[in-house]
Amino acid sequence: MPDIAHTPLAFRFPKPAPPAATYAQNTKEFRYWTAAEALRRGADFWAVVVPLTAWELGKTLPVLLDEGQDLNAYYDRKALNFFHGPSPSGTVYSGESPDVICHEMGHAILDSFKPQLWGAASQEVAAFHESFGDMSAILSALQLQSLRSDILSTTGGKLAQASRLSRLAEQLARLIHEPFRCGFSASVLRLGDGRGTQFSAARGTARFRYAGRFAGLGLIGGTAASAMGLRRAS
């Protein structure tokens, strides 16, 4: 069972916490445990590789799983904020997606490690922040043995090609992109293999963030190269 209070990177959810059990999707109990597991998994990974003793805002990072209707999620130096929105198949909650959850946590990790980047007047810095969030989602997902095995199986070991690992936030992406039909694939918010976009639904525009795309491409390519080297060595 994930311990959200585990340090050095602890989280705080609104109380009371639901009992550990199996819950249906689109329930607040399901959202709680999905977020708790994803955040604990991702934070435990980053705690080993980044020298942090606390979050930028303090010892504990608040998590707000349903802040109202909006196809959005963000970190704002106060909390991780998630929302819900309508879809043809029912309500979609951004806080039910481990990709979205670990992406937003990535912003908090980078802000805690390099706080001077927050709010910098630079598109390149903003792009890097987004890229770091994507890399956080990918690296957090890779901590799951079941996902690693599935990716190796479905790609035949060719990890540089598009897969469940590189396609980020598919369900939320379809809902955000559909009203605007901007002329690109609406299947994902971004592809970690370098073909993704940064989409601003509020402005109805799509912006390519090249630094973020190439950093994601480098991560997937490096992962593929490492896996190939391990396979040759074995």
C-alpha cells in the first residue's frame, strides 16, 4: 500500500483517506488510490536520483484530485491540481491518469531542484519544464515491471518506436484536441519519441516545443540503446 507520507518527498491528500480496496473507475476512491500509487512510485524514483530533502514549498506537497470542471491539470507551487470534464463516454478525470499525475509531479520535482527556472521569461525554459514533466511520466511508468514486459513484447524490443510508453495521456488528449481540429494527431498530448505537441486549449492553438520534443526523443532513444546493449551483453 503506498505511503503518501513517506519522506523526503511526501504528499498530502484531503482527508479522510478511503480504505484500501478495489474500486470502480470514476469514483473518488479509485482516483485517490490511483494517484497515491502513481505519485509514490514516481517520487520514490526521483528521490534516489535527485538530491532533495523537501519540496520547494515545504515538507509535504498537497494533492487536489478534483478542483472542478476543466480539461486541465497543473502544478502551481501550492499543490498538484487536477480537474474533470465531459466526454461522449462520461466524465473524464485528469487525476485518474498516471501519465498526467507523474507529469505534473515532474514540474514539482524540477521546481524543487532548480527553483530559479520557475517563471523564467524564456520559451526554452518553459519547453524544458514541459519536457521534464514528460520524462517524469515516462520514467515513472518504467518502474512497473508489467509495463516494461509489455513494451518489449509489443515492440519486439524496438523501443524507439511509438508505444504505450511514448504515448502520453491519450484519453485527455482526445477531449482537448477534438473541438479545435488543429490538423495534427489528437491521439496523445505528446509523443515521447519526439513527435508530440504542446497544446493550449485556452487559446485554441498548437505550439511545437522543440526543446521538449528532442529531450523526449533523447530519453526514448537512450532507453532503447540501453536495452539493446543489455540484450547483446546477455
